[in-house]
Amino acid sequence: MHALLATVQALAPEDLLLAISYSGERRELNLAADETLRAGAKILAITGFSPNALQQRATHCLYTIAEEQATRSAAISSTHAQMMLTDLLFMALVQQDLERAPERIRHSEALVKKLV
């Protein structure tokens, strides 16, 4: 989270913060959202449907639903739903630039391999 706070202060109006929090109440994320708005950038929140602080800050919201169960699997359910949405967003971005997308994906993979 600290790296996020260091990064959002450099956002420009054409940038977008993808903020993911099911509860929408994480203090650090909402501080990052405040800084994003101060920079004039937009916020896309992936969050739960119940009203929350992140929704109030977001330019756009995508909602995930996770039912609370006796086994406390709601956290797993919400994480799974959030991952599905980020995968769909990734696929949509790739489709916007089919010529350069494969090269960028290979470059990202090469960078990750340097860490492993």
C-alpha cells in the first residue's frame, strides 16, 4: 500500500486508478483515492454493492457480490469475483490494441521472470 501512495501522487488527469476493495473501507486505499482525485485522475472501483467510502470517491464502479456463509468463505468469494473482473478488463484492453498486445505481454512476463 505504501508504494501505491507514493505512485498516486504522480498521476496525471489522463490516468486511472484501479481500486479493489470489497468493503470499500480500507483507509490506505481511500487515501490513495483522495490523492488520485486531487491529481484530477479517475478512479475505477471494484467493490461490494453495499454503500461504502470507496464508491463515493470512484468515478466508475464495478460491483462484486459475495454471500456471507457459516464457513466464512465470503472473503474467498469476493476475491475470486474481483479476479474475474480484472481478467475481463485485461482482455478488453488487449482487444483494443491487438497489434502491440502480444509484445507487451511477453515483455511483462520477462520482467516477472527476473524476480523469480
